[in-house]
Amino acid sequence: MQRIGECFSSLSDLSFGTHQRIAAVWRAFFLAIGAMLIIVGVETLLIDSATIYSAAESSATDFMDPTSTPGQKTKVVKPDEWIPWAAMSVGAVVVLYAFTLPQRWNRGGG
């Protein structure tokens, strides 16, 4: 079994095609994180509060029955005014970073 440091040091020995595939995976990962942050930021911008039901006390049929309360324990989350803007800002920066990753790796910078 190889140690983690040995695995990462062997990444420089990979062929060009494998390096491109690894770069594409990292780029897709950062794009997904950035898009998710932007979506969460827009959602929190549009809502005033969100009610979270306790999963331990409710079942799927409780949500389908309009006469019953889905969960006895609920938590109301009211996001502060800065949260949507911060999430969208960080998401935009992460997306821009993901688009510049190929240029960074081609010139050899970090």
C-alpha cells in the first residue's frame, strides 16, 4: 500500500492525456461548487425564511397528507441580509477560478 505522499508525487509522472483528464475533473468540481453557491445565494435572496422539519419524527406520507403536520419539531431559518450576497460572490469567484484553471496549468503556475 502506497503512502499518500507517494501517490501525489507520482502524479507528475502521468502522461499528457491523463493530466488533462485530472484537470477536467478538478475544473468540473470547482464549477459545480461555484454553481451550487450561486444557486443557494439566489434562493436565500428570494426567501424570507425556511422551515426545516425533523426527519426523525416524520415520514414521506406525512408530507402528502394536507391535514397532518409533517413534523412536530421544526426549525425556522431566517438568513441574514449578507448571506445571499456572500454566497453569490464566492460562487462567482469560484466559477471564474474554474475557468482559469486550464490557463494556470498550461503555463505551469499554481
